[in-house]
Amino acid sequence: MTVVNRFLNYVSFDTQSSETVDTTPSTAKQMLLAQALKAECEAMGLIEISLDEHAYLMATLPPSPCTVHPVPTIGFIAHLDTSPDMSGKNVKPRIVENYDGKDIVLNEKENIVLSPKMFPELLQHTGEDLIVTDGTTLLGADDKAGIAEIMTAIQYLIDHPEIKHGKIRIAFNPDEEIGMGASKFDVALFGCEWAYTMDGGEIGELEYENFNAASAKVIVKGLNVHPGYAKNKMRNAGLIAMQFAGMLPATERPEHTEGYEGFFHLTGMTGTVEEATLSYIVRDHDRNKFEQRLKQLQEVTDYLNNIYNEVVKLEIKQQYRNMREIVEPQKHIIELAKNAMTAVGVTPIIRPIRGGTDGAQLSFKGLPCPNIFAGGLNFHGRYEFVSIQSMEKAVEVIVNIAKFVPLQA
Ligand SMILES: [Zn+2]
């Protein structure tokens, strides 16, 4: 089966995850794809296959016989679920062959058009074959392209015993899109020295830096008095909250930052005279700058408490950390992926992620885990598409990584 056949099969499963429940998997339908993949692993002759009640599927491709020296066990991971942002039910994928660089009408009736005017990155794929939606759902290339690539690469290694490789583990997990993909991931059971998530976008993407992240809640307690008699008595919580927000640097917000620049992001606010709250997320790639930002919040809190007599409470919650500090000391993990790409003519594009990944959480659970492209674009919406040629390259990259590990060991 080709990577395309596999992909078209997997997107026929609706695996949308849900932010509103606490169970894992968040939606039972994710288990159906996990079960289908389990059967596929069995049919391929993989061993050590496990599927737990939380829809984490793992399997092993045993090492080639008689490798001379011990070879590290490595893994490849992709996620089963699709984004809660848009429906993934009744996906009707269509293949646009030999893309000509013009508008692609996804849905004539509803006038939904995938246009290079809106998405100039389309033009980098002229001459390629693109899989698109019918404009009513997302496609699910995030991350079923990743699943299809891993399964196809494993089958390729089975069919080509002349390629010598070590033990390879694969895992498919639920609920990545709601930030819970790593939460019940059994790193010890997976048993790899390192792994790669196949969950990036554009061909060439290789990511191992993400934000350090925390959320902060500011709660201001006011004192309400009849406004006619409020002199020297009233404390207006809403105004004190505004003062708090005004003391944070205006240029360090998401709308003014890019690359390695961190920010304070006001995600929500409520306020009356009696009580006001501000909700922030705080992000920075640099650990020291990140700590500095949290300190800054505390300083503003202290300043206002000094003026208004202990009215502001600050609650900080750590969310995730930059995996760079785990991955970078083990340069070979990145070098291997880079070499695997350049060997098939793909130029590695290394950029910091302005967000988090499951790989970051896995890295801190003891499994260093950079992210490699799966080839899709415009994730989480109706304009999502994937290039067949990019998917084929991703398969070759996985095969090469498997092939290069014993040579590197
Ligand atoms: Zn994804």
C-alpha cells in the first residue's frame, strides 16, 4: 500500500478530540483508528504490540539480524486526533494532480477557493500532486500524514531486508490537539533512547526549540462604597487591574513579537469595583528571560500592593518548557535528522516553535523528541492540504534515519 492509500484510509476515520472532557482519549472515536492501526501492525508482522485503554498504540519493528554492535532503539510518533477547531467527519479528500499554480475551487456551491493569493506557499508546490478538502471539513493531514508516513516507512524496511537497522518503535497517541498527547504516554514502555514526532508542516521542517510557558492569574480585591461618600475609602478593583496591565511593556505582546521574542499575552479580563481578574499567558524561548518575566509580574504585584495595601494576588502556573535544553546536549539526534533529509535532497529548515509540542513534554519525561515535517499546510481548517511528494519525502527521511542509526552508533 502506498503512503497515499494509507492516508486516504486514515482520514476516513473521524478522530476529532474535545477540550471539554477530562477522559483520555477525550473522544471514543479515536480508539477506532487506534484499533484499525493495531490490526495493520499485526498484519505487517510487527511485535510487542500494545494498545492501552487510553488509546496509546505502540509496536516494534525488530532489528535486522546480526548487526555487529549494539544499536540504540529509536522511535517515531504521530497523533491520532484532529483539531477541535473544525469538523473531521465525512472528509472528502480530492487529489489535484500536477498543480498549475492557480486557484483551486474546493467547493463550487459554497464558493470556497484555495488560492495562492491568500496562501502564497501553495506556489512552492506547483507541479506536485496535492490532496485537498471539499471545503466543508479539515483534511486531517495533521497528523494522519505522519501516521501514513511512519506505517509506509516501516513496511518499506520490512520489504527491504538489505537495509540494516536497529530496533524501531512506533507509537500513535490520542489528544495531541488538546495538549494531552504526552500526559499518559508510557515512556518506559516505549523504551527508546530518543524519538521523533512526525507532526511538522512544510517539507524540511525540523523543530527542537519551543517556548517556556506559564499562565498567570491576577486577582484584585476592591472595596465598594456608595460613590457619593467614597472619598478616601473606595478601592476600584477594575481600575487597579487596568493599572497592572498598563505596567507591562506594550511592545512585548504577541501582535508585536516574532522569532525568539517572548511576550505577555492578556487572554481575558473581568472587572467590577469589587473584584477584577486578569488572565495572562507568558512565553519565552530563553529560560532566563522567561524567569525574568515571571519576576516582573511579581514586581508589579508588589508595587501595587504597596500602594493599595495588599489587594492584588498573583497565581502562576508552569505549563511547559523548552525542549532545547534536553535535545541540544545530544547533538547526534538533530544531526541524524538533518543528514537523513539532505540525503534525499530536502533542505532542513530549523526554526523555533512559537508554541509547545507533545515532543517537549516527552523530552522532559526522559524521551528527547524533536519534530519532523509531515508535509501538510494550513492545519486545523478547511484550507488544509498536503503534497503527495512531501509525504513521499517524509517516508524516505524515516527510512534514512533508521538506516543511519547503526552507522552512527
Ligand atoms: Zn499535529
